[in-house]
Amino acid sequence: TLNEQQKAAVMHTQGPLLLLAGAGSGKTRVLTHRAAYLIDQEGVDPWNILAITFTNKAAGEMRERVNQIVGDGADRIWVSTFHSTCVRILRRYIDRLGYDTNFTIYDTDDQKGVMKEVCKKLQIDTKQLKERTIMGAISSAKDELIDPLQYEKQNGFDYNGSRIAKAYREYQATLKKNNALDFDDLIVKTVELFRADAQVLQSYQERFRYIMVDEYQDTNTAQFELIRLLAQRSRNLCVVGDDDQSIYKFRGANIRNILDFEKVYPEATVIKLEQNYRSTQNILDAANDVIRNNIDRKDKALWTDRGAGNRIHFRPFDNAYEEAEYIASDIKSKKYQGTSDYGQCAVLYRTNAQSRLLEESFIREGIPYDVVGGVNFYARKEIKDLLAYLKTIDNGKDDLAVKRIINVPRRGIGAASVNKVQDYADHMGISFFEALQRLDEITAIGKAGEKLRNFTVMIQMFRTKLQHGTLEDLITDVIETTGYTNELEESDDEDAEDRLQNIDELISKIVSFEQEREELGEEATLSAFLEEVALVADI
């Protein structure tokens, strides 16, 4: 089932291999067949193979195909994203960097919460220097493996740069105190671990003797260094990518990783996959002619045996209004001519802001429509609230989670009381929850003391029950004891019903997680569930 180039890529098993895979050229087929070939023909233990992808969806698809082709032993191949791979490593060895192995993974909203507190503490005017700008600068620094000290040396001479450097340092200190990592840290800390502990690095180098990396054109400097360290011993590294499809520079992707692969690995073999199985030749000719204008690229030309196909229709407009008007009228004419129903038409746009003019045009033309998408499930308030309860039960060092739900649902605990507890925690160098457990030592806590104690006792009670019940029992107990759903049911909010359905969906997710773990013969721990949610929520 493989063409000659695909076959060559599958059978090249020793030494570095750069696989330039054009769009629709069957790269996933090559990677899965290569894994099978290593096991069946080369006698490689599945345990020694690592395949890294960029998204959970891609990892799931590859895992499914590997299972179908490889059969016995396929489950011993590591097929996962960069972040999932690093989490598995850090769960075993991050204590060597001074963290507990039950660390929390912060998503984007959690990071914003920390940064808001950092800016307040450092008296940074967020109207002049926005939190989003600071977080973006920190993320970019981590992509390049630049720590706070290095960042300060490089940017300390600049006014904003010096403030970002201080925020970076304080942000990392807060994460460390909370025993938490953000998504960038998962890779950065794994690289740090490998550089600091030769024994740990050597154990993974010996294990992963054959490494395959998908979408290599989208890797950043930190990811490049992670792979370089892992492959340093065997040098059996196969990277698959297409510099023509690199669009994530704004996310830190470093195109030089794929363009300079042969400089880093002079002995590398390069194979081009140019036969396209997805499109017709007219589409490919247009694509080839456009991308040929890009000077800094590896030359390749996609072709297909599927024929020329329909010609491309190209239509320019002076503005977005004209574009929206044309799209609406074209859809309407298709409907009246009987060539298409409304439900057979779709409009793809790049940013959410572009939908407004399209919607207005559809309304004027009387065209029924649906806007697909919305707020990420795990970013919805009720889900983040309940996850914060679970995080607090699992890891009391996560100040952000504790403070999010200390007065949710409302229990009469105000900001002044929270600030007094936080001041005591800062003074003693302990977590916010530990400070709650020492309320008797905090002066002038006032009437809120009893309410704070009740909250602490409730969390301790949940922890005790968790030792004797399932995760489903725990989340049900949290919802009932806190009265979270009761408050929603009694509210007049228009979206209350939707939010209640979202909570039901979270419970279903927990039930499915426990069933999957049971089928795998693994323990369904709260930490493992929160880890899976963190990885799915942001990728």
C-alpha cells in the first residue's frame, strides 16, 4: 500500500531521517508502518519506540492506527504529545528539581489569576503594561529556554523589560510555592531535569532508542532541545514535517529546526513525500505556484494521479462587507437553483470577529444559519469552579484554586478576610490553605473565622471520603455539600439550565475516566484525572 518514497522512509531505521511530507502525502501512514517495521522486521522492542505529536487528537489517531497495524505490543509504544510525554517523566522525577510529584498543571485562566496577583504585589500598572503582554513575553522566553535571570540580563536595561523580568521572577516563585507548573514549564522543566541529572537522562536515552516526531516544522527551541537530548545517544531520530506548512511562528515555532536539520545531523538522510492523495492537480498547481515565491524553503512539488479536477474560482473584493454580501447571495442562489440546500453550505473564517458581517448578511437575506463553536468546555465558570474544588482537595498548595472557591457558592467570606489570610501566608512562607489551618494564629480575623474554619473542615472531610470512595462519589458529594447546583436551580439566569447540563457532562467525564482506567487495570486517582483534564483543556 506504500509508494516508493513512503517505503524508503519506512525501511530507513538507523540514523537521523528528515521526512519532508507535503500536504496529504500520507505521513501518518508512514509513521505507523515504520513503527510496525521496526518491531516486525528489525526486532525492536515496542518499549524502545517513542512517537510524539502536537495534539491529543493526532496522538489518538496515531495510537489507533498503530494498534491496528502493530497488534501485540502496540500498547508499549509511547504515542503522545510533547506535553503528555513530559508530564509522565516529571511525575516520576520532578522531586529532583525541588517539586512534589503531585504538582498541579495551570491552564491559561489559572496563569491569568497568578499574574493578576503578581502585578498587584509588584505595583505594576496593568493599564500601561497589560497582563497579557507580560504573560506573552514570559511564554516566549520559556519557548527559548530563557529563565528569569537570563531574561533580566537581556532586557533589564529597558523600562518595560525590567518590569517584565521582575514579574517573570515573581510568577515562577508563585508557581513553585503552589507546587504548580504551566504548560510551557512542562517542557522547560523536563529539559532542566535532563540537563541537571545525567542518570535520569541516560535512563530515557536507553529506553527511547527510536524516536519519531510529527509536525516538526512547528517545534520551538525548547522542544528541539528536549528531542536533541533524548536522541543524543542512539541518533535514531525520524522527524516529519513540511516547512511550507509552518504557520505557528506567533506561538514560538522555530522554522530553523527543520531547515537546519542537516546542519545539526550532517549524516541525516532526507526523503521527500510529494505524491498527494487528497487533492486534484489544479489545486496542487495553484498551491505550488504560490509557495514557490517563498525563498527560504526546501524545494518540493506536490503531484497527484487523481486528475486535473475542477478549475479554481477566484474572486477579489474591495472590503469585507462586499465579501459577506456575495457569500450570502451565492448561497441563496444555490438554494433557489436547487443545487444545494442551506444545510450543505459552510463558511470558514479566520477570526471570530469576521462572523458579524456574515451573520448580518444572512439575516438580511433570510438565510438560517448556525455559528459553530463557543467557549471551551473547561473554561466555563461552573466547570472551573468544580475543578478548583477537586484541585484543592488534591493539592492544598494551589493557592489559586483555593481562593477561587473559598466563597463559591457564597458563604459570607469577603476579600478583606482573604487578604488577611494571604498576608499571614506570605509572612510565614506557607500556602494559603496551610494558613487557613492556622486561623488561631491570625489576629483580627473577626467573624469570618468560623466561616473559614467550616470551609477548611469541609475540604478535609472531602479528602477523607476520597480515600474510601470513587471520583464520581467525590464530585457528587462536592456538588451536594456545597449546594452548587441548588444555587443555579434557584437563580434567574438565562443560562442556568445550560450550566447545569455542563455539570452533568463533567460528571459523565469523570465516570468515563474511571471506566477507562479500570479497563486498563490502572488506578483512577484524582491527580491522574486532573492531569488529563489539564492536558485536554488547553491543547
